[in-house]
Amino acid sequence: MAKSEKGVPVKQIARERISILFNLAEGEREDSTLSSRYVALAREISMRQRLRLSKQQKRSFCRCCGTYFVPGKNLRVRVQHGKVVYTCQECGNVVRIPIRKNTNQVR
């Protein structure tokens, strides 16, 4: 593909579309098929343009089955042994995120 010389860069347009799709997925919390489709489209755009998703975006869907997380409905969140544990209720995938200690505390 040829690079465009004028106008808005393609990656900037892709970032905007990805954020729009994640906002739409958040709005469609009742319909899980639509929100999962929005997430799939956002992931396709990010892979095609070689863009990284933000931490918030990465943690809002299941990497295994692609469903958009709604805590209490299809996501179980627990804190165990210094980690936050996300469990997808659709496929059973488990993600463990370490809790970082804040070293800049005032004593």
C-alpha cells in the first residue's frame, strides 16, 4: 500500500476508530454478540495497522473467546495472593494481573 502524503495519518484514523468501537461495545452491554463483534473489528484494525491497544482496552475483553467483559455478568474478578484474577464465564479463561506495590509512599 502506498503511503498517503496529505491529510490525517492512517494510524491516527485507526486509533480513533478503535476507541469508537470500544465505546460502542461498552454501550451494548446487554447484547453480548454486538459488543463482541465491535471488539473483533477493533482488534482487526489494530492488527492490520500494527497498533497496540491500551491497557484498559486489552483488559476489557477475553483474549481466548473475544467476548467483551461485563463484571458480574460474564466476568468474575477476585484478588488472590497479590494478584487480580479475571475469569471469563463464557470460556473459563483465567488472567492473573500482579498488583504492583507503590514505592513512593510518604511515611
